[in-house]
Amino acid sequence: MATITKHLLSGSTNGMPVKVVAVASAGTTIHTAVSGTTDMDEIWIWAHNTSTAGCKLTIEWGENADGDSDLTHIEVTIPPEEGLMQVIPGLLLQNGKVVKAFAATTDVIMLTGFVNRIDY
């Protein structure tokens, strides 16, 4: 029987938002998934933009050995001053893969979320 436990994003301090400071790859580290291939992290992330203009956010999902960013980059423009917008809806990751992010403008995108760790 699987056990599910809630965790903070590993890039967060005490549950506070992670400020996206990177403007290019490799981005700001948001979360490192559970190691190994037996367990899974179900990752939920919301973004908010503190600037007065929309800002493109790129989530680097895991890694891709052949360098094809089309497989690993999730891109979305975050509207200004509109509160939280979901950018990762419970996607699964494991084996120590890392979620990073970069934005078109430094220090205006904040990422908040949690992980449901599924232990089989």
C-alpha cells in the first residue's frame, strides 16, 4: 500500500516562495525529486509576478541528455499583479531529477508549491 506525505519544495526555505533570479538556463533550483525509481514526487507549483508587466517563465523539468529543450522546457507568460497562477499541476518526477526555472526578468517571479511524496 502506498504512503503519501506532503513536503515543501526543496528550494524553499520554511515554505516561503522561491524567487526566480536566473534569466537563462541553468535556472534557479526549485525542487530536487526523490532519489531512486521506486518512489515518486507529485509536484504542484504556482507562480506570481510582482512586476507591472507580463513576464515569460521557463520551467526546466528534469534533464535531457541530448540537450533537446523542447522535451524539458515548460514555458508560460505570467500576468502582472494577478495573484497565484498554477504552472505545474501535480506532474510526477523521481530519480533525483531537478526542477529549475528562469524568467525574462530577474527577481519578479515567485514560485510557491508543495510535493506529495508517494512511497510504494
